[in-house]
Amino acid sequence: MSDQDREARMAALEAKIAAAKKAVEPPAPSESHYNQAQVAWRMVTELVAGLGLGFAIGFGLDTLFGTKPILLVVFTMLGMAAGVQTMVRTARELERKNAAETAGTDDESGQSPRDGEGH
């Protein structure tokens, strides 16, 4: 056997080994996708932040004006409404991103390539 044949056989063997390793190794996890727990915690945090901010503003204004608990209740309800609105906005954003990923588009608008063509 000549050295050229041996080198060719070694190169072929290395290519087979690399192909086998590539077929066996699992794909790398993608960091860009949210898992469900992260989404849930984000929404809970948005709701609690809205409630807390509304409570703090209402309590502060009630203390300032001496109207306890009227403004506290009003601003707590407004904070809850703002938190729910933010949660809905987040859910729509995530739904749009998931729809874009399943449709095969990577744009942030969530439109498929045919949406803007007027078909």
C-alpha cells in the first residue's frame, strides 16, 4: 500500500467519523424561544407591577389630600386594568411571533410574504 492510498483511506475514514458524530449529536437549544414558564412569570410580573403602582399612587394621593380610601381604590382598579392590558399586549406579541415562526417568516410584523402583494 502506498502512502497516497493510506492518506486517502484516512481522509475517507475521518469524513465518515465526522458524519456519524454530526448525526448523533443533538441540535443546540435555541435561546431566542421563550418557554412557557418564562412567559407566565412575565405576565404575572406585569399584572403585579400594575397593581402595585396603582396602589402606591392611590395611597400617596389619599395621604396628600386626606381622602382615604377613595383614590386608593380608584387607582388600584386603574392599575389592575393597566396590568391586564399589558398582559394582553404581551400575549398578542408572542402569538404574532409564534405565527411568524410557523409560517416561515422572520419579520417582526408577523405578515407572510404574500400579505403585502394584494392577492
